[in-house]
Amino acid sequence: MSWWIEADGRVLPKQLAGQPALELVNTRSGWGEPWDDRQEYLRGYPWLTTLARLNGLLTPEVAGQLERAAARRPDEATRELERARGIRPDLYAVMLGEASDAAFARVARAVADARARQRLVRDGADPTRGTWRFAGRPTLADPVDGFLVSAGDLLSTPAPERVRRCPGVGCGWLFLDPSGRRRWCQMAVCGNRAKQARHTVSARAGRSGPRGDGAAGSAPRRQPRA
């Protein structure tokens, strides 16, 4: 088992959070630990469009249009990429109920700005229902704004009460836990690493007797493939 998938030739985290805004947060790993570039999954603007497509925020056609536009306007694409990366720490804290007032206000403003670009349009299949859509032609801001709108939707429902943080070493990923029984992002990865670490502690204690230190080696930090 692994932490990543390959889509459109790009390595991204496995989509296991159950909600688009949480999947954006999970594009970095090792939350709460020293940070370095190896923990970053958003390597460029095209990774952002692929992530949005995987989460149903962009159609494949629009994702392709935006990638071609990003190639023509690299400075604008870089700003959007940095906007996505920059909002993650605040989203992380807000989703866990650990945010300062200032962090919550930053998320609230970002969500409001994204929502302001949307219009409620009639659903073609059901004239009694409406759908929120971004007004006008697609822009390079659409992927990030889509994730922000998704964050607002999640935060305005009881669902944040069911957001959990994986306790795995080098992880910290978030996921929805509607049953209240899920502990790990993936039992086959983080859960098994924890079991192996406990086994190592037990084995060392058994070999060294009462004077053994019982310290388990730390699990390696998860890293995206190059």
C-alpha cells in the first residue's frame, strides 16, 4: 500500500479524506513536524487542476483549458498555486477547531470571496432546483475557489464535528469520520506502521529486560515521489 496515486502523469495523495477541502489540506504531509519541500504534493499549477478534477470541481475539458492558460500566464498561475498552499494551514486549524480568531477570519474572507464569484443557476434536469456555478468563462482562480467553496459548505454543516486527524508518524492527514470509528487515514499504511512500532518496543523490552529503554525507531516521513 502507498500514500500516493498517479493521475495525468502527476503524483498526488490518495483521495481518502471524503471531502474536497480536506483533500486540498492533505496535499502536504507531516503536519505539526518540521517542514521541507519533500512533503509538498502541489508541485505546480497543473497538479492543482488535476486535484480539482479528481474532486469533481473541474471537468476534464476545463482542466485542460486552464492548464493551457497557465502555460501562457505563468505568473498568474504561480499566484494561484501559492494561494492554495497558503490557505492550507488555516484550513487545517479551522477544520479541527484549533484556529485562532485571525485564522478563522482569513478562511471566512477567502470563502466569501470565492462564493461571490458564483451564481445560482437553474438545474436543467430539475427546474425546481438550482446549482451554484462560477460566473463567466473559466479562470485560473477556479480550482482554488472551488476548494474554498467546498470548505465553506463543510464548515456550515455539522460535518466538521466528524473531521479526524490521522495520528500516524509523518502524517497528520484529515478525513471525515461519520461512523466515529475510523482512526487512521489508511489502516494498511499508518495503522500498520503503528502496530510494527509497538511490536518493536515490546521486542526490545523483552530482550533488554527491565533496564531496556523500550524506544521504537520513528517511522519514515512520507514523501511524494519525485
